[in-house]
Amino acid sequence: MNNEFALSRITLKPIKHRDCSALWTILSEPLVAQYNDYAVPLTRNDVKQLIQDDITGMYEGNTLRLGMYLLNTSTLIGCVGLYDIEENTAWLGFELSANYWRNGYMSEALAFMLTNITAVVSPLDSNVKIINLHAKVATENTQSQNLLRRFNFTHVASEHWVYKL
């Protein structure tokens, strides 16, 4: 699958095995790890399997993890993805290296995802029409909650947020 999107400062493209070391580094950062739902500590083999599961999920049409790469350096700084894609619903997930927090990178990626969802998911299945986007955010992760609020997600339960496309 070749689904690459060049934005103003980042490129979004499907995660690949060669990203394993960089993704492991990001997911292992204490500030990032405290909010993710992966088993901690993660090993490189765990991340290799995670990437393989994402690649398999892309081909099965139920997962899409896009790496976020700095436009000028191709450095992986995080990921944004859709998971458990079924009929018209998907779950949003994202992680960003703490080195790049508060610089608008995740806002740039999320704005693109929300306004171009049909193009983003088209390689998975031309019949996918996502209209309900869910996100799970830890109650203490106020930074991610504020991000979702800025994009008009609705807080529906303790860690559950919803966006209607």
C-alpha cells in the first residue's frame, strides 16, 4: 500500500518494519509511555510485532497506522492511526515523541485526517465510509483531551471521546 500524504511540515505514510527502532524509542519515552495502553516496558520485538500487526491490519482493511515524518528529514516523530475499523466506525489513536510536543504537529496530522478521511482510508477498502470516530484518552492526559476538544470531539465517558464526521 502506497498511501503517502505530504502536509506543510510532516509526511504521513503507512508504518513499515524499518521504523521499528524509531517507534520503539518513541513508545519507550516515559512521557509517552505513561499514556499509552501498551505493556510497559516494550521490547524491540514487541514493537516489531506491533508493526507486523498493523501491516496485516492494513491488508485486512481494519487498521491504518500512519507514521508522522518530518518533511525535510524523514525523521519519524510519531504516529496517528485508525483501528478496529468496522462499517462506519473507527477508533483513533496517536502518539508523538515528547521532543515534538506543543509544536502543532499532532494538530496538523489530526486536521488532515478529519478533513480527508475518505482519501486516508481509500486504500483499505473503497466501501469504507467512516462517520463515527472514537478515541480513548487517559483521564490524566489533559494535553490529548485538549487536542480532541479543539477538533470538536465530544467527551462521552471517562476515557471515551466521539467525533461525528
